[in-house]
Amino acid sequence: MKLKKSLALLLACVMAMALAACSSDSSGSNAVSGDSATGGEESKTLRIGMDTEPTSMNPVLSTSGGGAVVNNAIYGCLWDITCDGAYNYNLAESYEYTTEDNTEMVIHLRDTSWDDGTPVTADDVLFSFQYYINGANAYHVMNIDFDKSYAKDDQTVVLELTQASSTFTEDLALLQIISKDLYDEGGDDAVGLTPKCSGAYTLAQWSTGETIVLEKNTNWWNADQLTYDRIEISCVTEETTRMLEFESGEYDIVYLTGKDNIEKLNNGEVSGAHVQYGDIQCITYVSLNTIDFDTFQDINVRKAIAYGVDWQTIVESICGDGYAMATSPLFPAANWAYKDEGVYEYNLDQAKQYLADAGYGEGEFSFTMRIADEDFNAEIAEAMQACLAEVGINMEVSVGDSATVKEENRSNTIQCGISKNMGANDPAGVINARMSSAKPNLTKFGDETIQNLLDEACTSTADQATRTELFYELQDKAWDYCSTFPLYESKVTFGAVDSLADFSNAIDASSGYLHLNDLVE
């Protein structure tokens, strides 16, 4: 139960995305005929079933995944960044740094409008970034010196930064632009309940407990390229009910986390439907604290653990098809800095020899793994415990609630744990919690050379090729150090009707949320 439920919560946050739909027509076709669009052409409707309902359409204050997927559709960002580092410009046409130290950025907006036809301006962009200071994503704009930043003209924004940052362009990619005039007129409520839309779709209908209806924003700069004229999103918390409605033809796409439902689709048990996976920037791994404890100072002890656990079998048997075996100690495969280091090969005899080389006989070496009661943690810990017992290592397992374990992690009282990094396409954004400046030591490296290399790679503002070399070297050294044991990479999973083309490109790799404007037949 904890296994599926907590993982569901994790991926619900990272994507509550999920689309959803609930058309009054339950025919099962993904292109539903509606009132014809201009010129007598048949309009196209997409119906999506998701798990959590939006609490607000205010992108700064909304805390639900349901709100995120809708906000991605009705609000435009300056640009999107793909997992390979490419830029897809949206409300912006371009940007450049205008100082050698990369502390001044000039952003050039394209000529585009809100859904009421009024222009999106530099004042809207600058105001939006200032407004984000009030929300949970304030850290994305903390590097902006607003006293010195300004709108040069209606289509040019000048941002002054307190310091250079390798992740700043990605920070901006995650921020949706809202109307300054609307906020000035009605404040938070106006933005959250009656939004002006700068994105691909407008909010046509939304009431708590009812289907959310989005309609094509004809004033969006790229509206002619949109496949769907109307998107209907329904929120059904219980996955069993959501899956049954999908099977009966009520949705074209449905968000799933349950292993049984995913296997059902993969086995062909649902006619005319398939599984759609999306890779996201999330990696889970076992960490040994080599800074605060002497327990793991001997490399032979760490190698005994590395080769004494059957990592591949554990992940495949416990996590299922929705997760992939992680093969880097730092990054998921979706990240452009990822290097495939492989999997520590299970070798019981070799593990026993490493333990003997460290000076320990059978049963003489012990340590405690402290884990939060979430995700697959308990099942993985129990499997590790059994494997290491065969090596002659006593691993105790201690389970606590998430809040308590997080506080213990910040206090550096955990010997060994299960850690997770997630969130950004830029590699620095994935691993900056492991930098020297971070308070927790569990996921850091006790080797000064490796730790300094990590800090350098995360703070470098060099070009991507140079940074890639740094991150590759870092992964090689981290692998050899044997204090981080990769477990699994998370994926976003949907059921989809067969008439829908592969839409993995519409799934944001940094968050798992859908970009509805990228969905095609």
C-alpha cells in the first residue's frame, strides 16, 4: 500500500498533470465532433482524465498539480527548454547576456496578445517575475535585482542579476506570464478566477467538481498550429474509477500510477489503447554518509555494499514498468549531462572479499539505514537487508515519517538513507542540493576532490560542451567512490487511445506536466 500510494503522491506532484477530460459524449473517439470551427471545418475535442482538481488558476499561488497542467495551457512562458538543452521560444523571440560576467540579461518579446487582443508587454513580464516572490516558486527569481531591472520598451525587458547563474534561463522557463492590468484591477482573486490568457488556450468553463473546458486562444501567436479546438479535463481522484471511465471511452488520455493498470494496458487487455511514458528529471538512490560517520570511510566497505546488493533485480521486481533502472549516480537519462555508468554488478563472492579486505569477519560490520515511510523505500530497504545479510553485513532498517526524516537529514544524523533528486533540465538544478553550501551531508562526497568538482560543475557558466565534460568526469569519479548507489528513474505514465500519436514530446521532463499545446493526433 505505501509502495503505490506514496509513489502516486510523488508523481502526482511532479505531474498532477495529468490531463483530464470528461466530455458529455462518451463515444470513445479522441477527435469528437462539435460545433464547426470557422469555415465550416469540424472542431476537434480532446478529453483527459486526471487525478487532482485545480485549486486556483493563479500560477503563483496554485499548489495543485491540476492547476499546473491547466496553467501551462492558458499562460505562456518566455521559452521552454527541452531535456537536450534546446530552446523553444514562446512569448520571447530571443535573449542575450550583455555583460561579460553574465549579470545582465536582455529579453526580446515577440508581438503577441492576451486573449482579449491587448498586447503582452515588457511591463507584464517584469511584474510577473516580481509577483512570484509571493509564491512557492520564489527561489526562481531570487537572483533578480528588481531595483535595477526595467522595461526598456514594450517588447524589451532588462534584468539585472545579483550574480551569474547557470540555471537562470531554466528558472525563467518555469514561470508563466500574467497580466499586470488584471492584477491591478482585481488582485489575486482576479488572476485566479478570471484569468487573462497568454497561452495556447483560454479558460472557457471551470467550477469546482465540474469539467474544465479550455478553448483555442485565437490570439495566441502560434494558434494556427494547434491540433485541438477544445480540451475537456475531468478530475477523478480514485484511479480505479478513472481507469474504468477510460475503458468505457470517456477519455482519450488518462493519468495512471497503478502498476496493475499499467500492466493491463501493456498486456493489450484494453482494446484500442496503449501506455504512453514520459521521462522526467527524477532519480532515486541509496546514499552513504561519508562525512559525519567513520562507518563508511574504508572504500572496501563501500564496495562490499555496492557489489553485495542485487540492485537490478530489486528495482525491476519492486518498481514495475513505470520506472527505469538508474545507471548514473547523479542524473536520470533524460538529462543532457547524463553518462551511463551502468549498474553495480551483483557478485556475492566479490562482496565478501571486499568485506574481508576491510578487516571484518561475518557479522562484524553493522550500520543503520534510516528511511521515510514513502515511495518504495521500505520494500527496497528490506530487500537490501536480505542481500547484505548474505555478505555478512548487518543492516538495520529504521522507518520514520517524512517530516521527521527530513529534519534528521538536515541535522546530519543519518548514516545511510534513500535520497531523491528531481526538478530541472539543467544538471546543476538536479544536483545543487549536493553542493558544499547545502546543509545536509548525506548525499555529499567525503572526497574533497569530488566535492570540489561537483561545486565547479554546478556553478560554471561555460558553454554546454565544457560543462558536459565536467559532469562526465564527476560521474566517473562518483561511481568509483561508491557512496551513491543508483536505484530508479521515475516516469510519468498515461493511458492513451491508439488514434493519438506519441506525445512524449508534450511531457515536460523537468516536472512531468503536460504541455497541451504540443499534443497532436
